[in-house]
Amino acid sequence: MARPIWTGTLSFGLLNVPIRLMTAERKVDLHFRMLDQRNNQPVRYERVNAESGEEVPWKDIVKAYEYSKGSYVVLEESDIRNAAAEAHETVEIDTFIDAGQLTPAYFEKPYFLVPGKKAEKGYVLLRETLKRTGKIGIARVVIRTREYLCAVMPEDEALMLILLRFPQELVDADEYALPDKAVSEYRISDRELDMAGELIESMSGKFEPENYKDEFRERLTAVIEQRLKSKGVTTTLEEEEPAHANATTNVVDFMALLKKSIEGKQRTPAKGKEGPEKAEKAEKKPAAKKAAKKAEPAAKKASRKSPAKKATGARKGRKAG
């Protein structure tokens, strides 16, 4: 069973719904390692000091912002944490908009919102109301140390949370030379438009996702399997241990909260104050990992390159990424 990204509350007006944020995508890319063809040993990437040429341990690495070429301002981890919003475990809906207002360019990454224990009523209430009204909720959420804009929308029996791009992350179409003149300027006749419409109509159908497959990945996987057989190599997959995340809630009068929210247009009480429902933090359970045994001795380190030329400015950190 997949582990939740975090456990918190979904709030709108004075209603709080305990939820778990679960991933809604699965990466299926084939990942490759780079080997030294002389002895088939893995090639490592090392964190090297640009001035001394020496490897830098993780404990000595800090984040920094390069405000001018070669000049940096170093940031502490506390600086980054404090810059995030206080509501780390709340998806608070600010407003509801018509679903058609949000263009695909804003969509970035999908998640499922799964109701906590005994929180089904509030979950279904919001889901069905969004379906009836054709609305979606616009909210903010903090995941780890970054704040995101997001949309809460119904999808069959689920409520989905879609991370959105901020407007400044989108490139304006006006920056490109696009054909923006009248259709007649491109010598397109009405007959051509009619025929193109007929072609599209003849090719129209229902979107069936299961009919589409990553054929390149399938062919490459077949090649890999064939090579494994020829080399007599076998592989094993380790199953992930299930995670246990429980959230509790009290029985509340949803009708009273809805009426009160509409009359006073009140927001959900801030974290730390009394609210109708509270979600317990998910019980964290570290995944069991098996230490990998080295099949062969590690290759000797290649001779280091000569130290890079000194750059002007502070040397305490590298550019924050």
C-alpha cells in the first residue's frame, strides 16, 4: 500500500475534512546507470569543491542564492522552513471557480485526496456539491518546504488535488510568432474547412486510455529481458511494506457549519485554535531497506582534475537549486 505524502485537513468555510494526500501518478520510465566499459563498474558523481578539487561531504554543503556572477548569499535550513506558510497540514480552499476557467497549461501534478477515518460524510458532501455546481476549489498547500497553488476537483468517486503552476511560471504565447491573422489571409477556403471537419468527425470517438501504450518502452523492455536471459541474470523485486495512517474526527453538524459559513463568510480557524475536527498526524513508519552487497570491488578513483580557476565572491555555498 502506498504511503501518504502527508496527513492533514481539507477545509472550506468552517468545515474541516481529515484527508491523506496520496500520489496519483506512477513513473514507468526505464532508468539506466552509467558504467565504465573497461570493467563494468558504476560511474559515480562526486561533489567537488571548484577551488580545491576535493570532494565535499553532504554535512558541509549549504544552499545559497547567486545574486550576481560568483557572489552568493547563504541560506540556513530554518530560513527556508520559515518562508513557508504556517498551515503545513491544511488544504484551505480560498475560492470556487467554474471548472472551464482553468486552462490545461496550469496543470502540473495530480494527487488523490483520501478521507481520513470517519470523515466520509464531509468528503462526499464536497465531492457531490462540486459535481452538481460544475465548480472546482482553488487552494494553497505546503508540501515539505514549498508552497503550491492547487485545484480541488471531483473525479468519479474521488476528490483530486492538482498542483498548479503560478502565472509567472507560464510563457506568454505573444512571445512566439504565431499565425494570428484572419483565416482568409492564409488562403483557406470554406470547402477545406468543411472537409477537415468531416475528417475529424470520421476519426472522432471516445477516449479509452487503456488503448494507448508506451510501445517504445515495451520494445526496450523486451530487449533488456532478452539480454538478461542470454547472460543468465535474474532479478528480484521487493514489495513495499504497507503504511498505517489513521485520522480521527468528531461528529459535527454540517448543515449548521454550512449556514454559518455562508452567513459570516468565515474562514477555518487557524491552526492551533479550536476547530470542529482535528486530524492526527500519520504514524510514520520507515521503510525497511536491505543493504545491497557489492558484487565486485569498486573501481579505483580516476585522477582528479586540476583545481578550477577561482571565481570572485563568497565561496560558502553553491547556487540554490
